[in-house]
Amino acid sequence: VGGIGVMNIMLVTVTERTREIGIRKALGAQKSDILGQFLVEATLLAALGGLLGVAFGVSVSSLHLGKLQPVVSPAAVVVSFGVSALVGVFFGLYPASRAAKLRPIEALRFE
């Protein structure tokens, strides 16, 4: 679910920044530059969500709800954060490739 949210946010971002992408491409930016920029943004967005999720999980586990003794291992925290970043990369690929494939002339005409 989080991945679809990241993808939707990034698709809106690409749409809103179409002219910027066109200007960058007209000034010589390569497809890989645009692709990399949007992949980094998607990964950071998902990683921030993962960080907030881990912080929330750790804080809730310290409440000792019921008779269960919560255990939060550092490995689980690292894996959760890593999975969040991978979700960002995976679900950011489509919007990033869409941004990278924009033609400068068409992007500059976009209102």
C-alpha cells in the first residue's frame, strides 16, 4: 500500500515538474540524470516513511500493552528500513522512467 502511495505521489510530482524537466533536458540533462533524480526522491520518500514507521513501532512496543513482552531487535529495524528503501526504488521506477522519457519540446509546451 505504501509503495502505491509513493508511486502516486511521484507521478503527481512528475506532472507538476514537467516544464522543469523540459528545461533541464533542453540544457543537456541526460535521461539517466532525470531518472536518478526521481529515483532518489522516491527512495528518500519511502525511507522517511520507513523511519517514521520504525519510530512508531518502537514507541508503541515500549507501552507494554497486555502481558506480552515486546522485543525489538536491531536487525529487524535495519531490515524494515531497508525494505522501505527498496519499496521506494521499485515503485519509483515507473514515474522516474516516465520523467526521463519526456521530450524537451513537448515538456516545455506543457502548462
